[in-house]
Amino acid sequence: NDTSYTVTLENRNAGIADSYHYNVQVIPDQYPVLQVQQFRDTVSGKQVLVTGTAGDDYGITRVTFNYEVSDRNKAILTKSIPVKISGGVLSALQQYFDIKSLNLLPGQKVSYFIEAWDNDGVHGSKASRSEVMSYFMYNEKQLDSAINENSKQINSGISNSAQKTQQLQNDYKSMQSKMLQNHSMDWEQKESLEEMMRRQMDLKNNLENIKQRFEEQVQQSEQKKYSENLQEKQKEMEKQLDNLLNKELEEQMKKLQDLMQKLNKEEAMESMQQLEQENKLFKMDMERMQELMKKMEMQMRMEDMANKMDD
């Protein structure tokens, strides 16, 4: 704690005294600070890379990667693994974790976190933990429920994206009509272009959510006995999503950005016609993706029924 003290010098014979006052300010030793993020492979979700930094005002002495396997909320395995660090006040960290090697059974869960320790020699080393991350092996009922919920969210997202695409199609036609009536790009038309750009961003966010949901569903279906034919359809769906998101939509957004910079009516008109045509193709691809999703859902249900009959 903060404190003060006084040193007094005194001459008893002369009755003279003098003193010196001192203040001691203590800087508390803080807990370590952790910043951690995880990256999972997009195929099974069971290959995990945890990266981040551990920092402390006086230095980090050790970092550990800890995991616990539980079954019905009862721990059946715990382990702590030292993580290699560079040492010092701020240290980078990296830990690879193969969940597949644990051979989790349905209903089991693995929870894992990073823990960092400082070098407090007075009160003993203090530790900070990262957020607890986890992977859950669904039982059969939970797995069916999770897959069905993701299917609903994916279909809802595709339907919503199709509506946004149709709205953009109407916007393109309306914009072309306005361009024909005016000799130059006015303020109102520029506002309309900015609104279209916002719609494109909404569409992009929507597709990213669909992709994330679909990747989750693929990971979940890894736990079931689906045929190679169905797995091929899932890969085809992933390719279509990547193409829509990272190629077709990205190109449309770039052209729309370029269009916002053009003041020449003829160039703007030509670009708008191209965008309208690309939007039509985009909508057709969305419809194909929606049809493929329906076929996959039907096949998944049929294979589930067949497997249950085998059991």
C-alpha cells in the first residue's frame, strides 16, 4: 500500500532537530492481459488453431493450453499443455488442437481455454484465463434438431437474398429510366446509387450468414452416415456460395462503385445495363442454389430414414 515515513536527526545537547519526509507510492501488480482468437478448419471444424498475445506489466512467466472433456456435465478428462512463448512483457502465443484425436462420443463436450501467469514474487504468480471455447458432439436427437434449424435459417436467408436481388433489379430499371430523362447525373441519381450500394452490402452480409450456417450444417452432418453422393452435393453448394459471394457479387459491387465516380451519362448508362444483366444472372444462380438446397434436404431426410430402418 502507499505509505510515508519521516527520518529525524536530533542533537540532544543543543536541542536542535531536523527531519526529512518521504512518500512511497506502490504501483499494484496487475493481472496478465490475454487476447485470444481461434480458427477452425471449414471442413470438419475439428482442427483448431488458437492464436493471440499474453501481456503483463512485469512479464509473463508461463502460458498453458487447458482442455476438459465432459459427459453430461461430468468431467471425464482434463489436461494442461505448456504453450511456447517468447517471454517478456508481451508474448505471442499459438496452439494447435486436434479435436478429432479425442474420439468424442455423442453427447460429449470438450471445453478449452488459454491461461497466462505473471511473475509476482511477493504474493505468488497471478493467472488470467481467456474465454472458454467449446465443441459439442450432439446426440442423434440434438444433431437432427441442429441440422433442421440450420436448414430453416439457410432457406430463410436464400429467400431473403432473392427478394433483395429482385429489389436491386427494380432499382436498376428505375435508374436507367431516370438517366434517359436527364442530360447529366444529378444529385438525386447519386443518392439512388448510394442506396443501391447499401442494398448490395446488405445482400453481401446476408450471403455471408448463409455461408456460415451452411458450413455449420456440413460440420454437423460429418457426424452422420451420409452417402458420398450427398457429400458431393454439399461441396457443390459450397462452390456456388463462394462463387456468388466472392466473384459475382464482388464484381457487381466494384462496378457500382466505379459507376458512382462517373459523371458521363453515356458511360453510366452502359454500366447500368451491364449491372442489370449481371443481376439477372445472379438471381438465376440464387434460384439454382435454392433448388439444390431443397434436393439436399430431401436426400438427407431419405438417408436418415434408411439408416433408422437399418438400425
